[in-house]
Amino acid sequence: MLRHIFFQLSYALRIYRLLPSSPWVTVLCLHRVGVHSHPLFPPLSPNTFRKFIHLLKREFDFTTFTYLGVGDKPIACKRPFVILSFDDGYKDFMEYALPILVEEKIPSNHNIIVDCVETGKPPWTQRFNNILLKIFSLKKDFVIEKAAFHFRVNIKQSIHKVKKDLFKQLFNYDYPFLNELASELENRLDMEQAQDQMMNWNDINECQRWGVEIGSHSYYHSPLCNPSDFWEKEISQSKIHIESRIGKVVHTFAFPNGLVHPEAYQAAVQAGYRNILLIEGGSMLSVEHLSNQVGNYFRRLIRHASPYENYFNVVGFHRLFHR
């Protein structure tokens, strides 16, 4: 509550005017907008999202990657641009976010996971979120193991710390292993994952008709931070498959979880993507790794917070404390 009051008061006093000017384009990374909360992956409420949009409208113009050149500032740029870039392809985007975007006449970018569209299942990351919730509900320690993988869930720790430590290990594996491990745990815990959480191809094509630019967020959402033969499937094949289903060229690739190996980055460039989306403050590539043949965008992560705090995040307030 105090945090909310601080940012609301700071906005009312126009404290953000004291910050350095925004760059000519700021790309935001969002995920879910909806009414069903989740302790480990909470969405923005529709009301929070709408208010956030209204705050942005006062200082920014909205655009998409389609209308930007490769790293070139448009000549007619009177106000800084902002791009709303969503990841994953959850169905609540269409139910709660899209109506607001259409009403406010705001374009957006949405990067989808092919397998999630095909199966209706959530990404492996969300499956493990749900697995952790189930384990903590049992109120006793639990061992997760498969082959050489071993992780002990200590329920005396914060569930958020356990998630951070678990995912740090999981990020070293490709999707086939992650999927098998998740399936084994779901069986052990007698769990069933919902099959209708993700948009299908009809939903995605409907989003396109309302001005949503579709990009790739990989085929299976594998971490792309370690060398792997699986990269071609995740990077190149996801592009080809999405293009065959939406009838348009896919120009944008968003690295899952912001994790990127320099060679995976080069694979995305060679696959023909025009825009590479990373996460600000995540696994940063060195300048020498970046290609001038593509647009490189380090997105600012928008979390579950008040519209005022998220606005201050957009204009660079939070960066002052993470240098």
C-alpha cells in the first residue's frame, strides 16, 4: 500500500519530469492481463492495464516494429514511441487486453509459442509454477529428480526463492527434458494442467485483424542460453510454422526468458528475423555480438504492479537503482 501511495504521489507531483528524457523508442515486455491471479505469475488486472495505457498516452505515441526501420529513428518523431510487446500467447490476452487495445486504438506486438498454440497447454515455465504451488500445498519437502537432475524443495523457504533456485537449474535443459520432467511430476502429484489457457490459430488470426503484430517466442520455449542442436527447431522452424498459419512474414523473435547465447543470437539473425527482442538487465550480449543488420531491442519488463509504478519503470526510474 505504501509503495502504491509513493508512486501515485510521485506521479501527481510530476517527479518523472526530473528524469533523463526517454529514448526515441521504448519497448515494453508484458505477459498476462486478466482477472485470475496466480501467486507465481500474476497478471495485470484489466483496470490496471487500462490506467497504465492512459498514463502512457499522455507522453508517448504507440507503434509496432512493422513501422520502424532497422534501428533508424523515424524522421517525423515528435514524441517518443512506446511498443507494447506481449509474450507467450495466453488466451486472456484476447479476452481482456485486446478489447482495451482496440477501444484505445493502440497497436501491439505479440510473440507466440508454437507448441502452446497447437496443444493449448501453458509453457513449461507455467507448468512448473503450478507444480510448485501443488508441492507447497502438501506442506512437506519434496525431491525433484530425473537422471542427473536433483533438486530438493524446502517448504520452509519462500516459494519465490525456491522458484528462483529451481528455474536457475532448469534453464540448463532443452524442452524435451523439461517436458518429460514436468509430465512425470504432474503424474506423481496427480495434477492436470488446463488445456485451454492459450490462444489457438483462429484467435491469433483474429488478433491480427485488430492490428496485433505476430512474432515468434520460439517453438517450445526452450532456454537458449546454452549451445544446443535444438536451436533450429526453436528459432528457424517456429518462424516457418507461424508464417504458414498466419499468411504473413514473421519479422520478430523474442528470446524466451530473455536468455540468449551469442550463437543463438546469430542463429536468429541468420533465420531472417528483422527484430531481435531481449530483456533489459537480463542476459546481456556484449556490443560486439550485436548485428547492425537487425533491430536489437532490450525490452523493459512490466511486472504485476500499480499503473503508476509501471509508468515510472517505463521512464527509467527503476534503472537508477540497478546500474
